[in-house]
Amino acid sequence: MDLPDGGVVFPCLIIPLTLEKLRGPHASVPHNPLLAEPMYLTKYIERMGTGIRDMIDRCRKAGLREPEIRIDAESFVLTIWRNIGKPVAHDKAHDVLTETERKIVLACAGQAKSATQLLEQLGYASRTGNFKKAMARLLDELELIIRTLPDAPHSRNQ
């Protein structure tokens, strides 16, 4: 639900956590474990209880207000604030992708791929400078793709 002052509200079922615990490390309590398990295994979600902290960090990095979390009746409500009425540059949205970058993004759509799988799918025999440059730009500058192992960026399983 959109709010007139720029917020977007996400009502969620209440879980056995306090508001303070939600902001720090905590156990994950999925609403539907039967749905959460396959989503975790395909790397669409995580299960370590870091989602709220990630949202707070991403809002800070985007220059937005910290999300508001409150308990309302039988639910907790998360409000993510937008920049309304302020001109914001959207450079990333207007960046033109190279052909290699476009192919990498399309290849990654829907499932995680290793660098070796990407090379094979794009028809490269080895990691060329063009491939390395495209990957670096997509990962670090544009943030259009993410590493499968963020804590081990140089892992051979990446």
C-alpha cells in the first residue's frame, strides 16, 4: 500500500520477535516453510534472518530514510520510504549495456550460474578481458547481478 508521504507499507504476520530483534541477527521464521525451503534451495531467498537488516542497509545506501517497523494489532508493518518530489538521478537505469553485459544478464535470469557456466553459455573458451570487464561492471558498478558466494568473491565455485 502506498502512503501519501512516500512510504510503501508491507503488512506481515507477527512472528515471535521483538522490533529490536528484527533489526539485529535473529533466527528466520518463515510464514510458509513449504514455500520457503524450495525458494532457499534455488537461492531466491535466504533463511538466516537477515532480510530486514539487508533492507535497512540498502535503504541507507540508496540515501533513503531507514524503514519504519511497528507492530499494529496482529501484524508487524514495515514501511519503506521513497524520495517523493525530490529529483533523483537514475544513472544506472540509463546506462547502456554492452552486448556481453546484456548476454550475461539474460543468462543469469532465473537461476544462479557459475562463471564457468556463463563462459560456456556465451561461447567463450576462457575468461577474456571483455568478459572480466563486463562481469566487474555488472557486479560492482551497476549491481545488476550478485555473487552466489558474497563472502568468497574469488572462490572457484563462484
